[in-house]
Amino acid sequence: ARLAINVDDLSDEIVNFILQTISAHGINHLRLDVSEVNAADPVAVLQGLASVVRSLHINQKRAHDVD
């Protein structure tokens, strides 16, 4: 199963929701489009997501306030 998520602010709460969704629905391919990462430990977030899916595609969107 595949999951695509588009979020402006990747917080710890959203990461927990994503991890619960992956577990509940047997997701093995995750695409994550994100503008900002405000999780307490971004490296741990990446490791956590990568450890529960077979493929992980992350696209960092252009920040809204950057010219």
C-alpha cells in the first residue's frame, strides 16, 4: 500500500499520526511533501520513518516566506 502526505509543518504530532497510519494500514511506500520540519529530532524522524516502510520519498517544498 502507498501513502502520500502533503504537510507544511512536520511536527512530532504529525509524525506520530503518520507512524500510526503506516502501522494500521500496512503502508510500505511513503511519499512526504513538506515545507518545514519542526520535530524535536529531525534525524530520529527520518530514521523512524525509514525503518517502517520499504521506500521513502521526501520532497522539501519551497518555504512560503523565502524569495
